[in-house]
Amino acid sequence: MWLFNTEKYRHNINLKPEKRYSWFYWKWPHKSLSYCSRVFLDLGEDGIFEVKKLRADVGEGYGTLWLRERFLSMFFRRYLQDFTKGESKRGGALVGNPL
């Protein structure tokens, strides 16, 4: 899982919310992000954006916008469940409604 701070380039990311996913357009995306598994973008007060698909060549994709508190509670709940079970796996899907 990768969580990136977008403070310096937030003005280059435009979100277009739809029913199920939010589309985004990103001027000059970091192409290395398309090789990462489970990418999350910290959008500041807007929340945490989970990137489901990124086409770095054209700078567009889609994903889910999570409220910061919801993201943190689900992440730590998942982490603690894995930790108490003695499992060393990382990642895992966040479950629940994003907003």
C-alpha cells in the first residue's frame, strides 16, 4: 500500500465524482505510480483518494474518494485484525461505503 501526499501538486489533480467511482485528470502524473500496488492520494481536506486505475500516459483514471476518518478507521481495523491473527500479509481490501 502506498499513500502519497499531494500537497505540492494538488492543483494539478481534478476530480469528477460520479455515482460509483470518481474520475480524475492529472496534469503530469508520476509515471512510477502506475507500477505501485494499492495507491492512495492524500488530498488534504478533500479526503483520501484510492486510485483504482491510472493511465499515466494520458493522466487519467478512476477511483474512490474516502473521508479521512473513514479511511483511517478501516485501515487500522484491518491492520489490527491481521496483527492479532498473527498474519504477516500486507494490503487487503478496504470494505465499506466510502462516504
